[in-house]
Amino acid sequence: MIDIAADIAGVLVQAVLALGFAPLVTGIIRKTKARLQNRQGPPILQPYLDLQKLFRKGVIIPSTASWIFRATPYILFASTLVIVLLVPTLFTPVPLHWAGDIITVVYLFALGRFFLALAGLDTGTSFGGLGSSREMSIAAIIEPAMMLAIFTVSVTAGSTNLSTIVASLSTTPASAVNPSHILAFAGLFIVTLAETGRIPVDNPATHLELTMIHEAMVLEYSGRYLALIEWASQMKLLIFLALLSNMFFPLGMATTLSPAALLVALIAIAGKTIVLAIVVAVIESTNAKLRLFRVPEFLMVAFILSLLALILYFIVGV
């Protein structure tokens, strides 16, 4: 009975953290970019105000849309929230570690992407179809690169379960400087930029139809539907930053649900996530968006780095 109560508490803590902290990470990136460009920029808490405003607005549904258009925001939000409960953020093992491993996480990402692409096609607009086509083309390169990067770390722990991987690496922090782990980190970081629609792959702030990828699929959404999609996108960014933080630098992870351990873990994950968010903002401020036909070449770099990391581990053993 105690274990069940602890698992429920763990699920609630991790879910509340992701739901509450994800918009803040987006706000930090926007504020950092603005300051780097000598602008005042929006307040750090602006994403919370944007979500509140969208939830209060009405919903406009295209006349050509079917149930797919209406169901996609809920499917995308729910699948992203489930991923949050599978990825170690504050403590390990996560309460639902038995429900799936990294392969489950990749397929849940693919589920949300699949329905979002269908929703883009479902509206019957040319830009929606264009964005869906681009998204699925890029996903064909992103997913193998992501799998290879994480498999490089998983072979070290001897498991594809994220909780086992993080727990194993937390006992050997020196492994973070292994050549194979450095290459895998670089590959997964590039995947993070692509999966979350950041520069140089995509520009989350643009509304120029000919360059949009993710935004083109959600042009017809409004109100609470758009709020759920935006919130899921913010949680997705937090998930990838948590993977980068805790898989390669698992310092500060809690092994119990005691208040002291959770406080240390909260400070650790907040610090690591903010540092990575600032790095993302610096990259976006110092690089231009790539031409669409150059994006596959950039993503192939992530695939090659991840592949080299895996090969290097089997050859050198580090």
C-alpha cells in the first residue's frame, strides 16, 4: 500500500514539474535571445500568459476538418505527458519505469508526430500539407540518430530502460567525458534542435509560410487546441533537455522521495536545464536558419556522430 502511494506521489510530482516548468524554459530562451540582440524582450513568464489567453479564446474549426483535427491536440498532449512520466527528471527509478523504455519513448514521439501530420493534411490547406510532408521527411533522419545516440549510452548500462541507464551512470560520473558519450551528446543535441523546431532547422517565431515546418501544420488551430499543442511543444523541449542533462550528467538525481533529496534534485535539474536553455538561445542568436534543402545535411551530421559514438564504444570500449 505504501509503495502504491509513493508511486502516485512520484507521478504527481513529475507531472506537475513538467507542466509547470516547461513554459518557464521557453520564456528563458526567449528572454536570453532578446538580451543577446539588445532588446528588452517579453517577460520570462510570458508563455504562461500566452497559454492562459489561448485557453480563454474560442475555437475555430475548418469546414473540411474531421475528427482527426479535433482529437490531435489531446493525443499530442497526452502522449507527451506520458513521455514525461517515463523520463527520469527528478528521481530514479521513475514510478512508471516498468511501462516502457527508450523505444517506447521514441514511438510515443512518433505517435504525436503522426497525428499532427495527419491534422495538417486534414485541414485541406496547401501549407498544412507542405508542413506535414516536411515534418515526416525530417523525422526519417531524426529518429535513427536519436536511437543511435541513446543506444550508445544504453549499452554502457546494459539496458534500454531510462531509469536503469541514469542510475548506472550516476554511480560512474567520469563516464560523461568518455569519447563515445561526448559524440553521443553532440548527436542528441542536434536532434534536440531539430525535434523541438529550433534554429537552424526551424524558426519557432516565424510565420513565413515557405520556410515553416512545425508551424505550418498548426496554422488552422486556435483557442484551447492551440494551447494544448503549444504546451506539448514546450514539454517536449523540457524532455529533451532533461535527457541531455540526466543521461550524460546525472548528478543530483534523487533515489528517494524524501523532501531533502527532492530539493537537491530540483536545484540540480533546474540548473542544468537553464544552462542548456541558454546554450540553445546563444546558438539561435548566432546562427541563421538553414535553407530547407540543407537541413537533411545538417541532420546527417547528428546521425554520423551518433553512429561514430556507437562504433567507438565497441572498438575502444569507452
